[in-house]
Amino acid sequence: MLDASYYSIIERSKDGRFTAWVPDLPSVTVTGNTEEEVIRALSQTVRQCVREMVINGEPVPKARPLDQLSHESRERQIHRLLLLIG
């Protein structure tokens, strides 16, 4: 089993919707009406993305620690998600 733990950035727009992405997985972005909806969708999307990388023999990006994320990212609301890929 492969364990991957990435920081995600979740922002709330002026219309109240949420957008989340993972800086270490540039292709992963989700939107939703609630923060819970976005976290659930983000977890599934990251699992699928990493699983596809493993299946295709692509390197899985190593998650950077918070202090290595850009200054801009550190000023936003950040959640740490533990993602288990089986």
C-alpha cells in the first residue's frame, strides 16, 4: 500500500462556493458548494490521480512540507489530507 499525504489549498469565492487544489499535483482541482463536499471530492480525485500515475509507471510527486510551499500558498486556508492508496 502507498501512503501519500499532501497539503491542499481551499478557498471560498465571493459567491460562497469552494475551490481546492493540491500544489504538488497540478492537475488536481475541484469545486463545490461546501467545504465538506470539496474535501470529499478532492480526496477521491487525488487517489485516482496517484493511482493512475502508479499504473502508468509515472513518478508520484513527493509532497512538500508546508514551509516549502510558496508564500502565497501559506497565506491561504490550508488543510492536510491523509490519502491512502490501496
